[in-house]
Amino acid sequence: MKTGFGMGARRLSLLLVLTLFIAGCTSPDLPDSEPAASDTEAVPAVPEVAALPSAAELTEGLPRLDGKATVEIAVGSEVITVELDGDKAPYTSGNFVDLAQKGVYDGTTFHRVVKSPEPFVAQGGDPQSKDPQFPVNRLGTGGYIDEATGTERQIPLEILPAGADEPVYGITFPEARIAELPELDHKRGAIAMARSGPNTASSQFYIALADLPALDGSYAVFGYVTDGMDVVEDIQLNDAISSVKVTAGAENLVSSAADEAVE
């Protein structure tokens, strides 16, 4: 979190960050304190930490956006125009464009809208919300089930540090001890992926209702609202997404599978 926030704001930011988790998560187990070594006690060996999967492993087979794309999110009769940045978030953007073209978002709802005590986010994209009989208290736990595999598609956390050539995959900036800010930050109107872990994003997304610097480096922004922010601010809980249409840049969508076939 950047400096300049009061204690109350810091507590609020922490509370609001937790509301983005799309499934129930428990806090990691942390020791109360580090045990001190004594002359009579052997210092336990430090366990080996498993290597993180490579970017190639995390993104294998996922759709990718090479360049920009424009999408229109219709909420009722109103339209929100969003520019997706595949140059800085290629797989996160590619996933969204692919799901939009598949009609995954059509008929889903905004199941989480946080405006009080301060503007925060409007979150939607859970395919389960298409079913009016689905329990409301379980919305926010679903993702896109890939018809080809029968399993939920999950995309890795993908964040490009300022000035870097490639995004960091599968780990937050605090975990990776990266001090730089992301190229795509959580300013008002940012669109980003909700998740319950570093590599568990699927279809759910949120739009920032205010500048949210506390989320920078921990959640993947992949574009910004360019028109219709007034529509975003008017979104109410359970408002339906009529459609999500790709109006420009659809030709920039490619997939790893397609690339391999060409090679």
C-alpha cells in the first residue's frame, strides 16, 4: 500500500481487498514469532521451496491477445466501453476476449457491488449467476468450464512491472519483493480479474469505482473503461449483463495451440 493513508483507511483497504476473493479463502498459517536457537537445541533445516511453474507452463494452451481490443459491456440498455491491453496483459486480455466471443458473460449478473462506506468495485462474470435458482450466497464461487476439457479454465496472475519487458506470472509483487508499480494500475475505471489464489482467475472480473492503489501488484488489471463510467457507477447489485461484444481488435486474438500448429 502506498504511504499517505490514515490508519482508518488502511484498515478499510485491507477489509475491501478481502472482498475480491471469489471463493472462501483462509489466511496462511504464520508463526507467532521465530523460535530462538539455543546451545542444546538443533536449528531445524530450512525446507526446500518448490520452484514456481514457468510462464510457459502457466500459460500453455490459453488464448492470447496480441495488441489491443475494444469490448462493449451492455448493462440493460446502457453500454460500457472498455479497452483491453494485450500488450501488457496478453493472456488475461485474451481470456476475456475469448469468453466474450463464446457468450460466457451474456446473462450473468454483478453479484458483488461495494459502494459504501467508500466506492470500491462492481464485480461480475460468475457463469452460475445465469441460473435464477442458484443460491445467491454461493455466487462468486464459479468460473468458466471449458467444454473441451470439462474442467474450469484458470489463468495465472499476470502483472507487468513498470519498465519491464515481460509480465511476472503466478506470484504477487509483495511475494516476489518487487518494488516497482505495475504498468497497469488500479485507477478508477480499471478492469481486473477476481481470484481466490495467484493462478485461480477464470471468468470473474471487477471494475474499480475509485483509485485502489492497495490492490496494485496483487490483482491483474488488463484494461480501462474509456466510455460509460457513469453506467459503471450506477450498477446495482444483481444488475444483469445483457451482452459483452468485441467491437475492435478481435483479429488480435490467438492461441498457443494455433501457434504450435503454425510452427
